[in-house]
Amino acid sequence: MSVTTPQGFRAAGVNAGLKASGAPDVALVVNDGPDHHAAAVFTSNRVEAAPVTWSRQAVKDGRADAVVLNSGGANACTGAQGFADTHATAEHVAEVLGVSAGDVVVCSTGLIGELLPMDKLLSGVDAAAAALSQDGGADAAVAIKTTDTVPKVAEVTRDGWSVGGMAKGAGMLAPALATMLVVLTTDALVDPAQLDGVLRAATATTFDRIDSDGCQSTNDTVVLMASGASGVQPELADLVAAVTEVCASLARQLIGDAEGASHDIAIEVVGAASVPDALEVGRAVARNNLFKAAVFGNDPNWGRVLAAVGTTAAEFDPHQLDVAINGVQVCRAGGVGEDRSLVDLAPREVRVVIDLHAGRHTATIWTNDLTHDYVHENSAYST
Amino acid sequence: MSVTTPQGFRAAGVNAGLKASGAPDVALVVNDGPDHHAAAVFTSNRVEAAPVTWSRQAVKDGRADAVVLNSGGANACTGAQGFADTHATAEHVAEVLGVSAGDVVVCSTGLIGELLPMDKLLSGVDAAAAALSQDGGADAAVAIKTTDTVPKVAEVTRDGWSVGGMAKGAGMLAPALATMLVVLTTDALVDPAQLDGVLRAATATTFDRIDSDGCQSTNDTVVLMASGASGVQPELADLVAAVTEVCASLARQLIGDAEGASHDIAIEVVGAASVPDALEVGRAVARNNLFKAAVFGNDPNWGRVLAAVGTTAAEFDPHQLDVAINGVQVCRAGGVGEDRSLVDLAPREVRVVIDLHAGRHTATIWTNDLTHDYVHENSAYST
């Protein structure tokens, strides 16, 4: 499964020695065609890593032959030398594969503000190229992990064509892309002019709606490559649905493996005057540390939900707000509803439904609780 | 010291049994005049507690004779009954003191979404009224504590007049008022039309620039009362300076006692194109959980500072950003600067200086680190 489920793709994951732990840290995904269409979306953080700057240009013409990814270093805030290193990496991949450097997407993840050990990385590229295989998706998914406890892969198979994907990310997961690297592949025949729209439609309702800790990374990249190797051209809507399904699965896996989390929380905003209103409210609650800490303590402290909703500019009347937590209507018309002690927060999955009573739009944001382990993992990352 | 330092004020703090702990929980501050001028600023949270709704109206005419405050319950999200309870509290205070209910400011703090035990509260008002004293400021400061570990008081004495104050707040400390209750007093003679401006000038650069956890309360209130009892009319600028000094002291005390914090962090943004730009950048860093957790771990992870700066719309070139932590220039021109291991994060006070190289404006936001204890305290607050 993973990125090598669709025909026309090979992948590999190897240990290049970038990580002190000795775990795999370089991955390569190659599109053998016949098509080499590609689209990508990137972090909206203005402090973007060198590989993001490079890859934006690389996919601008709608073509990519390969994606090279490394964990063990973000190559962010590394100045001119950092960009030169990304460039050299692309050139090396191009040379080994016999493609153009301008068609090589580069992704990096790890600590910000450190230069990559280029000798190790380039040797890793050689090893990955030598290991490329039509069954290599699983290895590649392992090699991009940082603090992820499990690799994240997904696939959807349709009548004669499929979509595959892999993702990494366990912290810095915020909207306008969670902090993560994602490679998606499909063997469907698709008009290259439409690929970008397919990817944006899929990410807008999936990766853009997870928010683990409100922190936005410098390196987020989601790239979709289409090989056309199946020879099947699905309806555009079917392709969007399949890519969205893979993205939704990967997004849910990212939230489920977020650093230190003990609850996955779906914040479902209903009765909104618009989708942007619903998203603003959902994100405000998802970023409220007090609410997130309360969920960690299995405390249905709904007042903190209302306090977060009240900081938004969404359309609502404070005296009409309803909040249900795991099916118990703890807040009705902005006031006290059912007894909060009826709420069972023992299950990992928590569902908070906020009814703004201002319209008929809805959106769901996924987040995590704020835990001792989150603090612990993030207080000891670079040291 | 505290609110009874200026002449013309009496205060008291008593135990009314609102708190399970048995600690003092009702405070009363009375302005005996001859002037009864007052101004107040409140939370900008649209979900505001009943006492905030009441008190906005009470001070609208620029007069207040007393402030009654209770801990042990926020009276927020309590519907019509909650407002009726606030109204009844003001009426009771008015009756006991022989003033008008419309001149009684009411403040509440504690858990959201619970009705107050009115019999206990009103008995507490009686006891507080009986205990009113020109030395009662310290008792009042104790009675408004929630998770505060220490009472917060401040005073400034000038030539013949003074300003005093008390504050509570240890979590939900965010700008556009930290989550807190503050009562300020002065015996200066001041034009009532100018009092509101004095208060807004003082809070804009003090309470509005602390941000402990990005969470904004439903109950924030800062009220300033002027008795005129000194008979001295200072220059307006001198009054603003004195009130600002008291507010700055109280704000610093709030940050120093924030829930679970082990570091107080000053985020000083310099070289900004405007003060709003500097504030936006400072707040983005102050709310970055990853950076705050790193400081807890004594980890000078400056990449997280840049990642936070990059999420703002402030004017800057990512390749010109400089960051110093406790005097060590860890990031220069958006890239690697001095060795991060040179930074000593052992002291409680941490100073992060971010130079945007975009202008000559500056602002400092105070925040705390994100700690195990923060998570612990906030996971067990209502249960």
C-alpha cells in the first residue's frame, strides 16, 4: 500500500545516518510515468524552509519526476547555505535518476536552524535510489517519521485506478497545513491543468482542518503526482473524492498520533452563518489551552468552550449558544444545561458540538488535548 | 498599602463559604469620597459574565461608590438567573451602604457555568460591610484570589496623593485584558471626564501586554475609583504615570504567579514598522506552545520563535530577522547565529529580543512557559 499502491511509482526508505537514533531518515518516491503531472501545496508560514522555496519553483510547471524527503533536519533558517544544500540534493537525485533537477521536489523535516550533513544525505540518496522498488512505499513512510510513533499510509482503490499516500507529522500541526510532509500518488489519467484543483479541494477539508497545537511549521508540503499508468481517466469528481478520502485518512492518523495526546477531539460547529464562521469558531476552541487541558483531565469544562467562542467575530448571539460534549447538552442557550457530570470523557475520541444558531453551515476541526506528555516531548526536542 | 493606601477608601475581605477550601472569598471596596468618580474597562470576550454586563452599565455615568468582588464562582454562562443574582448583589450592597445600586460595581471570578449560592454571598456582603476598614486593603486582596498563590497589591505615593491597587488572576491571562479582576484607587482630584482616558492609557501598555496562555476570560474587569480626598490635583501626565506604574507592577505580579509557570518571558520586539506590528509579533510568539514548552525545558529553540514570527502579517523580510535569547544572538539574518548552547535559561526571567529590521517601533509582551504544572492545574480545575 502507500505511495506505491498506484501503478507507475517506485519508492524506498533508507538509513543515511542523519538521525542520532539510527532510524531510517531518507525516502525517495519516483514517478516512472508515462505522465509526470504534479501539484503541491505548501506552508503559508512566511519563514519557509529552503526545500519549500525550492519545491514551489520545481512544481510550478506542473511536472515532477521524484520527491526526495529527509527527516533528521528541517533545513529551515539556514540561509544561503541551506538553499544551496537543497539545490545540491535535487541535482544529485536528478543525476542518479537521469531526470532534470527542476523536476525534483525536496522535503525536509526535523530541527530548525541546523545545516544538514550533506555527505550523509547524498550517500543516502544513492542508497535510496538503489533500493527503489514497487513495494517500497512502506519503507518510505517509515523514513519520514520524526516524533511520529507510527508510519501513516493510506490508499483508495477504484475500478482500475487508485490513489495512495503517506504522511509524517506529530506536532506543529496547524491549519493552512498541519506541520507535515505528505506525498500522494495516483495512476489515474488526469488533465494536468486540473491536478492542482484536485489537490486544493482535497486538502481544504482535511489537512486544513486539523490543528493539534496551533503551531504552524516552516516546512509543510503536500505533493500529488499522477503517473497515468492505469490508462483509466476517472470523472473529476471521483478523483477528488478518492484523493480527499486518502487525505482524510492521513489527517486522522496525524491527529491520532499527535505528540503526547491522550484524546482526539472533533469540534463540530453547526448552525453557522458561513463556513468561514464555523472554521473560525472551531479553530478558536481547538487552540484554547485551558479547554484542551481540561479534556486531558476528563473534565467537561464547557465554560472554556464558550469563553473561546466568545473571542471570535463569527455571527452568533451569546445567549443562544448550545454546546454538547459526547452527546450531553451541557450548555443550552448560553447557560447551564444538563449536569456536566453526565459526560464521559474516558474514550480517546471526544466530540464537541457547538450550535451557533446563526445559519445552516457547518465545519469540523480536529485537535488534541494538552497533556503532560506534550509538554515533556516539546521541552526536550532539540536538546 | 493596596486599595486603601489612598485616602477616602475602606475595604474588607471575608470568608463567605463560597470556596470549598474555606478561604476568604468576598471583598468590598468603598469610596467614601468626597468625589465618587470611576472608570472601568472590561473583557472584549463576547461571552461576558453577568457581572460584566451589569458593571458596564453601572460605571457608564462615571460614578461608583463601591466594588463588590467574589471568588468561588464566575457567574458566567448562567443566563437570566445569573444576571438577576448580580443585580440582587448590587441591591444588597447598596442597601447596606446606603448608596444607589446603580453605583455598585460587581466582579466575580471562578468556575464558569455555575450559579452562585446567593444566601452565602449576601451574608458575606453583610460581614464585609461590617468589617470595612481603612486598613482593609490587604484582606480584600486575599479574598479575590482563585488559583493565585499570593495576593497582588501595589501602590505609588506622590506629593500628597497616591494610587493603590489590587489584582487577581493566574490563568486565562490574555490581552485585551488578562483574565483578572483589578481595583485601582486614587485620592487625587481628577476631572471625571478624564478618568476613563487615564485608565485606558495605563492598561494599554500594561495589562493589555501580558499573555499567559492566550485564553481570554469572560469576567475581566479593571475599575479605577477616585475619591479626591487628598485635595491635590496633579498634572494629568503625572496621574497617568502613577496609575501606569501601579498597573505595571500588578501586571508583572500576575505573570509572576501564572498557573504552573517556571519562567517569566519578556518578548521584546524591536525594529518594527509600527506598534501594532510589534504587538502582533510579540503575541504570536507568546502564544506558541512549542516555544513555551521549549523554555520550560531550558531549551533555546529559536527556530520556534521564527516559525511563530512567520505566521504574522507584520512587515519584515524573513532573511533579515535577528533573535537574541538572554543576550545571545542565536539567530542572525534569518539564519544560524551564535551557538544556542551559550544561552542560559536557568533564571526565571527570560528575555527574547526579536529585531524585525523594518522600522523603529517596539513593544514588549510578557508571557510564561508551558509547563507540566500548567497542564496539571488546568486539567483539574472544575472537578
